[in-house]
Amino acid sequence: MEIVQGLVAYVLGIPIVMSMLIFLLGNLMVDHFKLGIFDKPYNPLTRVITYISLCFFGWGLYLDKKLSKYNWFLKKLLMLVANFIAFWVCIIIYYIIKYFLHVIFL
């Protein structure tokens, strides 16, 4: 059960960490992230790789695209607020999943 809880924390934590890296490093991290995904995947393998990458790391890239119309300061401020909210939502989801795991297995 502890392994499953660790995996849940890992899966919930990766997008937040990636988004914070995009917040801190900006376009450097976005460009590095875009090297690992394909804009127009043609075969099933590249589609799977792209979808997995976007599911795990896509929150920061999505925020960067949506906030690109704002100036630099406002973009960073909105990204910080969104990351703060997402962090607390992930904590709440983690404890809900942890509660249900304890109910099921104990």
C-alpha cells in the first residue's frame, strides 16, 4: 500500500515540479520540453510518447501557452498562483486517494 501511495504522490507531483521549472527557467525549459514531444505524431509510437509526455508534464506547457498573451511579470505571477492552487489540489487528491486505499485494504 505504501508503494501505491508513493506512486500516487509521484504522479501528482511531477506536473507541479515541471510547471515550477517552467516558472523559474521560462523559455529554456519550454524549449527543452518541446524537444521530447512531437508536434504532429505520424506513427503510433510517437503518438504514445507524445501523449504520455503531455499527461505527465503538460500542465506547465499548457499554462505557458495560455498565459503567453500577458506581459512577463503578470505571466509569472499568474503562473505562480496557478501552481500554488494546483499544489493544494494535488495534496487534497492525494489524501482522498490515501483515505480510500486505507478503507479498501485495512
